[in-house]
Amino acid sequence: MSLTAIIIANDACPPHGMVHTCMENVIGDPILLWMLRALPAEVERTFVITGDDHEKIAGLVADLKSAGEIKGHVECRQNPDTFILLLELSKAAEIELGARVLLLWSTQPLVSAAALQSLASVAGVLVPSERPEGLPPIIGPASLSWSSLQSAAESLIQQTEDQDLKPGPVELHSYIFKSIQPTPLECCNEDLLQANTRTSLAEIQRIARRRVIAHWLDSGVAFADPDSTIIGPRVELAGRGVLIEPQVRLEGRVSVGEGSVIGQGSIVLNSTLGANVEIRPYCLINNSVIGDHVKIGPFANVREDSRFDSNVRLGNFVETKKAHLRSDAKANHLSYLGDCDVGEGTNIGAGCITCNYDGFNKHHTVIGKNVFIGSDCQLVAPVTIGDGAILGAGTTLTSDAPSDALVLTRPETRVINKGAEKIRARLKQTAPKRD
């Protein structure tokens, strides 16, 4: 039995937002991705019906495909008139006996995969298990045959043409109920919450965050303060020995190994952390790979495409970008390491900077094994430092340093006895009088 999914996202961009609702983020992932993830595995084709925001939504779908976040046939079709497009799709579809379609609304990111799976096998509609009297029914995902969808769309278009009306999702939902009489399938009330206001979107964020954290608590992850923590749906935590401290945010495709600790206020985005990693408070790690037994922070900024091998130490107020620090390398204080390769056992002193940008192009720095770089050095790329070299404090390196070399570029120190007294006396004579 073939199964097709249609997600209706052609309503106007809400007045409270800059993008269409389906592109709003819920704990790091767009609502559309939440819905695509929840679809049953047997869905062969998915159509997203778009309106004025077609290019943005289609661009989002393309980005998700290229990142490997969604698989299968997902196609955006633009038409502000939902029912004409539904009619076109139903006529163009290769209808086989028993072919079915799932009809979803793009404002319900919390609908569960289990609910959609149960819906896919019957002609039905999801309804809340508890609904206060006097309130209108919630629009939930519906399941029906292609032929039923075609008949409903044709009939509703005919009825509204005479009255010069443009039916919306509510009208289609009501018409399906009246004409097809689908089986109501009860689901959790939260599954059908709609992200159509900032208030409801905040509520959806809260519920999604609670669900994800509850899952990891059940898996053995320790949270110092679950209520202040944000864990995205694509995050993978090893469970055993993992501790998440207060105000931590992990979003995107993140993996954390056994025994690792994420310190208070730290943010990890689209990165892999190995086993027994210690992220000290208030660090930012983005699109990077961190090996086993690494210690980072506090207040470190690990930017995109950084890679740390095992036992690396990165200290307070150190920033890296496209930096590969090999095993046992250390940069403990106040440094910038960009576009560089740092060898095993190398020590980077406080205030060291790789000068990788000349105003036009980026250049690479290569630092060998067991190198000692003193405090306040500037490495003007492109430059290579050989194994075992020592750079004295304050060195400005503009050419390669051979292995085991000692490099000093600071001027010779001069000591003038009583020089300070002479300067103070001169300045005192010329200083203006103060009131």
C-alpha cells in the first residue's frame, strides 16, 4: 500500500514572525523538520504545499536534504489555493488500489510518530483525548484515500466558487469530517498544539524541551537543573556518567561520550565530544570534533572546524578556528589559534596569536611536536615551526623556524640606573598645577 504525505504550509507568514511558522525553530530544529521526522517509514513521497514563502521553505528543504537530515522524496509545490493544488496532486498521482495520503498542517510540530503510524492504516483523523466543552475541534492530521481527497477537494471548490469564497484548512477539515466520516483516533492533547502565536510557540518549546530531557533522564544522564537546560532532538548522549550542568544548551547534531561533563552555561552546536571530556563553564563549541579526555575552558570559544585529539587542554579565553590540536597539546590562557595545525605535546603560552589574515586572504600555520611557544608571541602566517623549537616570549615570527631552534626577536634589555628618578623630576617640573 503506497502512502503519501502532504504538509500544508501555504498560509500567510504570521504577523508575529519574520518567517513562515514551519521555519520557526523548536529547541534548535525547524518545525518542518520535526514533522518530516515524525512521518511513518512507509511514506514514499512528501509534498509541502507553500505560498508566498515558497523560496525560503524550498531552500530549507534543500539544505536539510544536503545535510542528510531528511531522506526520500520531499518536494515543495507552490500554490496559495490549497484545494486546487490538492486536486492537481490527486489527479497526477498514480493511484493504485488502497493508495493513501496523510494530510498534515504545518503548525503542529509535536505530533508524535506513534500517532501518525496508527493513523496511516485507517481512514481517520487525530483528535485530542481531552477537550473542554464549548471549544471548537482541533485541526489534526487526517488519513484518507487519494480518491476521497479528490472528491472532497472537487466538491469543496464547487461549493465555494459560487459564493466567491476561498476555503482554508478549517473548511477542508470540517468537510472531511462531514463527507467522509473518518474514524477519530485519540492522541495526547499536546500533540495537536499549534504554533500560531508567540504564546503557543513558547508552550511548544517548553513541552518539547521537557520531552527530550525526560528521555535522557530515563537513559541515565544526570542533569543538575533540567528546567534550565535545552537539549535538541538530534543530540545523542552516551548516558553513562554524563553530567549536564545548569543553563547548558546542546543543539543540532551533537554527540557526547561516556563520562563527559558539560559545564554551566556552555553551548555546544553540531559537534562531537568523546569520552571523559570536561567542558568547563561558559564555553561555546560549534561544528567541531573533541577527542577523549579533553579539557576546555572556562570561557573558551571553539569555532567551526576545530579538531582536538585526546588529552588536549584549552584554557580560559582561548579561541580556535579551523585548528587541529594534536594529542597532549596545551593552550591554557588568552590565545587565538586560527587556521593552524599544532603538534603533539606542544605548549602555547599566554597571549599567543596566529596572525592568519592579511586583509585579503587566510594563511596556515604549522607547529611541530613538543614545541614551546612563550607568552605574547605572534606567528605571522604562512609559517612553519619545526619539532622541538622554542620561541621566546614576545617573539614575532615571520619566517620558518627549524627544528630544535631557539627563536628570539625581542630587543636587548637596557637598564639605566636612577633613570626613573630623572624622568619623574623632569615631568614634575613641566606638569601643570592642579586645583
